[in-house]
Amino acid sequence: MIEKCLFPAAGYGTRFLPATKSMPKEMLPIVDKPLIQYGVEEALEAGMHHIGMVTGRGKRALEDHFDISYELEDQISGTSKEAALEGIRRLIRDCSFSYTRQIEMKGLGHAILTGRPLIGDVPFGVVLADDLCLNPGGVGVLAQMVELYRQFRCSIVAIQEVPAADTASYGIVEGEPVRGDIIRVTRMVEKPKPEDAPSNLAIIGRYILTPDIFGLIESTPPGRNGEIQLTDALNEQARRGCVMAYRFKGRRFDCGSVAGYVEATNHVFGEASGDQS
């Protein structure tokens, strides 16, 4: 039903300087796999095999990662090291990849609007790769959200509770409970101070968006920090129609921060080595 997924990946990753001076933050490895590959695997699991990426200057490594390296393939052909490429080979085989550049960094809303030619007039997923979402033993967050889309046929945002002191780092939702894990959104506020936040339910980097979001973004004036905020467009979409917020099953790591990145690395390494602590 939903075959396309957009990856906004043009940001500078300044919190990881100097590592991200010449390497995309989306290529930072969690043990032995880059963040962007985790995201594409999650999208493919959800049935989204057309992958669009909004990139920027210095991001060619993203395109190269999802391509065949003939010299490398020749060097390791017939050795045990070939097994390490099985996952990326599957993505290259089963997905199509298209790319466009965001010339100026004007916010997430602008990045998604830049990706409009890659999406067209269909519902689509959005993954922010520096939010690593894992659900061992169960389906991924995007696949969970696709099932909800089949029921509600409207935009869906993934949410989680955050400490009240952290609301200024997120888009925060307010709404009416539909069931224990679903809220019909009535209002969204972009990065409110704790005293101004309508709740502590924060939007994280997983979305299912209906194509009318593009027109709403086009008519959205710059908001906080002079950027075009996706939250503002979603707020208008909720006012006019329907946006659902979903408390997903699984665990999310904020790999856009150094602390979250280290936590994710330790977690994945512990799972791989059998350390459940």
C-alpha cells in the first residue's frame, strides 16, 4: 500500500564534529552497520522499496553505500568476508534508490518538500536515520505504522514520553485518546519550553504522511529558528482533518546526540554478544 519512503539526510551533524566534517552523520556506524542502513532495512520490512534521499554537499557516501563496489567485491570474493555484505546486497537488490539535494538547510519541512519530486502524489513514509528504532522479536516501527494507516488512512506520527525538562528538544502533541496507544492529534507545538508544553508526548523520527502535506508545507511560513517546520504543517493538517499519534512498540535511541549514540552502540553490541544487561 505504501511503497515509498523519504530520508531527509542533508543536515551537517554538527554535534559530532570533527567526525562529520567529511562524513555524513547518517553513515556513523552502530557497531558494524551505518545508521542509514538500519533505516532502509526498517523501510523495506514495512513494504517500502522505493527509497528517496534528500542529501546535501558532502553526502556522496550515502549514494556509494547503496551501490556495488566492484573492486571491493573482487578483493573479498570467495572469502569469509563476503558474508558481511549480505545485508547491503539485499537492499541493493530489493530497493530502488533516488536522490535529490537540499541546497539550503531550511528545516525538516523544507527538506520533505524538496523530496516531493521523488514521492509524487502518494502516501509515504519518512525516516530520520539518527533516530534508531529497534524492536527485537517484533515488527519494526514503520511496519507497525503502516498497519495503522490501513485503518485510519491519515498521517501518523510516532511518539514517546520524554521527561518534561526535554520538551524543548521535540515537537510535542496534544490530543484525544482513541485507544491506549493511539491519540487523535488536536494540537502540536514545536519545541516548547516545559512550562508551555501541552504534554510530554514527543514526536520522534518516524512518520507516515499523506501527499496533501506538500501543499500545507508550501503555505507554512518559517517558524521557530526561521525554519519551515514539519510540525507546523502537521498541526494544520490535524486542524483540517486527521493526524494520529502512535506510541510504538520498541526502543528508540537518539543517535543525533553523542550520549544516545554511545548508548545505542553499547546496546547493539551487547545484544550481538549475548549480554542482556
